[in-house]
Amino acid sequence: MTESEQALIKARDEVLRKIGRNLVNFQKIEQLLKGVILSSRMSGYTSALEKSHQQKSEEIHSQPMGTLVKKFFEHIYPDDSESTTSDSQISEPYLSFSLSFNTDAAYIETKKETLKSLVDERNHLVHHLLLKLDLLSIESCLEMGTFLDEQRERQKEEHEHLHSLLKNISEAWAKFSAFFASDEGLKAIELAWLQQSPVISVLFDLSTSSARPDGWTLLSHAAQQIQSILPDELANLKKRNGYKTFNEILVASELFELKSESTKKGGIRLLYRVKPELANVYH
């Protein structure tokens, strides 16, 4: 075997190795994109959260790199015009977790161009590379090897960025999970559940529509209205949380003030109102 033949074999083996290396690198980038997409946003009822996450994982698994890049920007750099909607029929604790970044628009555009370029390069590597590579030419192999090395540097930069991003999200998830596994977290879930209940919603409405000129509302009137409108919800709320009296619900919600006053007949009546510091938030 001549020296030129040996040099060709060496150059060809090296370029084939680099092709395989870069293909693997693109797969690593795809896996990181999937990890960021899956980890950066999650929502659903607590009883179905795991199933919902599994369904999303299966959906993401088969999507091409171009689609993954699009979803990546929707999750990590969402448009400010995007809004979330609430479900008035929520029947159990509902958790929502999302992690996104606000950054310079020029940076986002640059990042989009970078990832789009990598998607194009990946598709070219998979579908069109051999059209430009002559495995019988040492010059062609060496030229392609140089291009693949340059491509690897671009891959490396994006891989490091995505890896760091996923690490940050994973750390945030760990803190999130630890909090909601703690007594403080469980209390926060229960409080949020109570504050978003239909009973509390009606109490807010009545605190405006049935308030006296001084801003206070008769608790007995509110109790009668809720008993008439939401008897089942009120009964379930008392059973679920162990409340024995209606005013216990108001105190537990941490949203209202209570006071008592004497009646002309010598009795006592209770009144309530939204805490002044929260009035503008909820009305």
C-alpha cells in the first residue's frame, strides 16, 4: 500500500469519525432541548400531574429538532402578550410551575438565528453531506474534516448553554419540590386552595354588593347567601378542613377582617370586610 493510499485511508477514517461525533452531538443538543422544555413548565391537578407530565414527555420525544427549538423559545423566552387562563371549575388543588427569562430582544434574535443555523446544519449533515464529500479524495476529506471541527465548536457552545440552563431549572425544581414537601409548603397549598374556592369568591362579591356605607358587611347575611347559593361547596369546605363555624373560614383565608358590634337589643353581631391592603387587588 502506497503512502498516498495510507494517507487517504487515514483522512477518510478521520472524517467518518468526525461525522459520527457531530451526529451524536446534535442528538445531545436535542436531548437537552427536550429536557429544558419538559422541566421549565408543568401544570395540572395534583392527582394527574405525573400522568400529564408523562403525556407531554411522549409527545416531545418524537418531535424534530426544528419543532423543539420553536417550543424552547415559547417556554424559556415567552412573548409578553401570552397570558394564562384560569379554570373556574377547578375541583382540587392545581399546581402550576414555569421558569422563563426576560432578556434583551436582540439577544433572543441572535439565539434564534444560532439555533436555526444548527438545525439547518443538522439536517444538512444527515441528509446532504455525502453530496459534497468525496471519500476517494484526500483533499475533500480534509476540507470536510475542518468544517466538522468548526461545526463541533458551534455545537459545544450551544451544548454548554443548554446544559447550564437545564442545571439551573433542575435546581429550581429541587427547591420547589422541597418547599411543597415541607409543612410550610403544605400549608401554602391548603391556603391557596381555600382562597380560590367558590365560597371565598362569593364572600368577596358580597363584601362589595352588600356592604354598609362604612364598608363592613354582615356576616350572617353573607352566610345565608352562601348557604343558599353554595350549600354543597360550603359543606365540603367545612368537612375537608374541619371548620366548625363560618367565621373560622374567613379567618383561615387570611383575606378578611372580622369585628363584632352590639345590637340595639343587646346582642352581638359579626361583620367582615376585605383587608384594606388587599381591597385594590381583588376588586
